[in-house]
Amino acid sequence: MAAAAMAAAGCAGKTAAPTAPAPVVDPAQSARAKLVRWELQGKLGVRTNDLGGAASLLWRRDGARHHIELFGPFGSNRVVIKQDNHSAALRDGANQTWRAKTAREVLFQSAGWHVPFEELTRWVVGLPAGGDGEGENETRDAAGNLSMLREAGWTVRYLAWDDAQNEFNLALPRTVYLSASPLVTAGLVHEKSGRPVERLEVRLALKRWRRLAGGLRLAAP
């Protein structure tokens, strides 16, 4: 009897192990992560040391395929960059062509401007480049949208969002400002001036987001 009572008391004193709280899933973040087919229009500005330039931007993305057009002083009125999983090519207004692995490389080779298109593919929709989780030193505004992110050697500041005034019915970045750390600029030499790059800033003013109509087929530029 005594043994049975003690066993019963022992069972009664046991409590279930605490369970970890389920991770909070942000519906907007999940929706942005699914945006792999889009078209955006706006302005792209780059400043390297005391040199700067700007161009109108048209960027179409279909998964790993990208078609980027720059109009303005970046190069001979019109620059076309095409990239897929394997390579990138750039053609300028004088029909000169550059080839490399990435859009960033061909633009730097041709015009001397360093734009991190690989990371921007996600930064431009308001996501960390490394994945759906948090980036380094990430901060958000009252609506839960990114306001600042430090990642891959860059500080990314989101200065304005469009409050879901687009075809996706989803808040997307409107103004994005990037500044590079010495981790990025170390060893960079401006293609045109031949000077080491000590200051590197990129600014995006995005005017229009649209769904990409049809597929994106990349012929050679």
C-alpha cells in the first residue's frame, strides 16, 4: 500500500516537458520569398569615390534568368545585360559585348560600376540575400518591413515602401540605399579611372512593380 501510494504521488508530481514555441511566420515575408517572376522600373545610381552616374532601370526576372536594361550615362545611351545560371553578357550602345559569370562582373568590366545584382535579387523585394531568415543586424519598421540590413559586406537601408500599391498587393521597397564596407571595396579598382575604390554607394528608386507576362527567353545580346 505504502509503495503504491508513493508511486502514485511520483506520477502526480511529473509535469510535461515544455515545448518550444512555434516560429512566427510573417505572411508578407513568405509572399515575398515566392516572388521569382517580376518586372520593375526605376532609377539606379552608383557613386564610386568622387565619381557617380545614374541610369533608368528596367529589370525583368524569371527565376534564374535576368534581363536588365540601363538607359542613360552608364554607357552609350543603352546597356543590356542578360544572365542565367551559367553566365552573363552585356551589350552597350556601340554594340560592344562583355561576358563573365555574373551581371555584376560585366557591368564593372564595361563601365566601372560595381552593383551587387546577385544579392539585390532578394534585397530589392525586401528579403535578406541569404534566405528567408534574419540577416546580420537587421531592423524593421512598425509595419514589420525591413528598415536596415547588414549583410555580405553591405549596409542596406530601406528608405521607403510602396504600401502594396502594385500588382502583387504586397508592400515592396520603393527607395533602397546601399553602402559597401571595406570587405567589398578591398582590391577593387575603378575600370575607367584606374583608382582604388574606397567609397561605393548604390541607390535604387523603384517606380513600378509588375508581374512578368509570359516567360523570359534569353537570346545572346
